Amino acid sequence: DSGVTQTPKHLITATGQRVTLRCSPRSGDLSVYWYQQSLDQGLQFLIQYYNGEERAKGNILERFSAQQFPDLHSELNLSSLELGDSALYFCASNRDTSTDTQYFGPGTRLTVL
Amino acid sequence: SQKIEQNSEALNIQEGKTATLTCNYTNYSPAYLQWYRQDPGRGPVFLLLIRENEKEKRKERLKVTFDTTLKQSLFHITASQPADSATYLCALVDSSASKIIFGSGTRLSIRP
């Protein structure tokens, strides 16, 4: 158990809908990262927050947005969902920003029908 | 273009042998490189980190090497066991963009 929690574990929704994924980092960790993992794309970095501020951006679509709240939990919002958005979404956290060593949550499996 | 590549094929090893996984990168100058283990449907788990000024790092049955001239890291599991079967991911931080990039992973199977 990494100490990172993600909810929900599974999400099934329809195209065009909007969903919110939630992540709570390990106690004391200020950084939160979001990743998308699909079978054909591998683990893709989406976005990083550090202590409430956006720190780095990867291949995040404009339909996706994220934020980190004062209590350090983070939410990833996915809108206008398409079939291709079906994937595992992982959150990771760390406190050592000099090395970016990351502790991953169990993931949210999103299925878009 | 920038690339990070791992053994594209799955690796099948006899129990007790040493498994060696490769990670090659192009057009990056990482200060360090990380290795993670991922089991099906679960989040990656951090294993080892090696810095650019370190040639080798060990942890129990794991050994990682880092050759910045060859732009390559090797990950070894000695005395391999069926429980080592998983996908192994290498990752580096692109210092120019301050973001972490993961390789596509190598699936390792250890047969009894």
C-alpha cells in the first residue's frame, strides 16, 4: 500500500459525459501527478501540481483539467468523453522534488461506452 | 526526436537465472533514471533510482547500471523467481521540460 488513495476504482460512463477522478496523496507529500495508461500508449504523464500550483504539463488534452486543493487532494476532470479516453488513470505523489520518485495510487479504471 | 525505449518483446527467463532489461534514451540529458515495477491492473511501484554520476546501484537482488555515454540503463534481477514476473518501467526526468517520461515497459516472465 503506497498511501496514495484514488476514488472511484471503476467508472463506466457514456460518450460526451463529464467525470471527476479524485486523489489523496501520501501524508506530507506536496506534489501530485496524474497519468493515463492505455494498452497502446503506455504510461502518459498528464500534469503535475505542487502545493496547489501547476508545476508541469504533459500531453493533457484541453478537455481535461485538474486542480490541487488546499488540503492537497487533487481532482482530474475529464469532459466531452470519447471512446479513446477509456484507460487507467493513475495519481502519484512525492515529497522529494529533486528526484521525482513517485508513489502511485491504485488507479481509476474509466470505461467510456 | 526524443525517445525512451525498452525491450519491445516480452522476456521469458528460467527461474534462478539473471534477467537483464534494457532502457535506451535519445536526445535527453537526464540527471537520474528510475526503475518501477508494475503488476497487471495496479500502479507502478518504485524500485531504484540511479544518478548520472553513479555507474551502478544495488538493492538486494536488483542491480541497475547507467551509462550516459551509451545513453543506456540496464536493470538486472539475479536469482530470479516466479514472483518477479511483472512489467518493469524505466523513467527519466527531462530537465529541460521538468517532466517525467516513462518507457513503455518490458514484460518479464519467470518460469519455474
